[in-house]
Amino acid sequence: MAAKIWKKVLLFVLIIACLFNVINKLVHKASMKEEVSASAQYVMEQQEANKQK
């Protein structure tokens, strides 16, 4: 009997944790422009580092 209760409680906690994770990712999502800009900056830095070698 106690095992069934714990199973339901833990399942509920797991569902809440997953929902919190998804909502947190949606709220703090970086814009596409920021992602592309960061990627371009990284590539330029890598190219500069390779030229200096």
C-alpha cells in the first residue's frame, strides 16, 4: 500500500520537474540572432587563432 502511494508521489514530482524544466527553457530561450552572432564570433576567433600559429 505504501509503495503505491510513494510511486504516485514520485511520479507527480517527476511531472512537475519536467514541466518546470520546459517552461524555464521557453522563458530563457536565446533569440536566433544572438545564437548566430555568438557562432560567428566563435568561428572568427578560431580562424584568428589558427592564423597566429
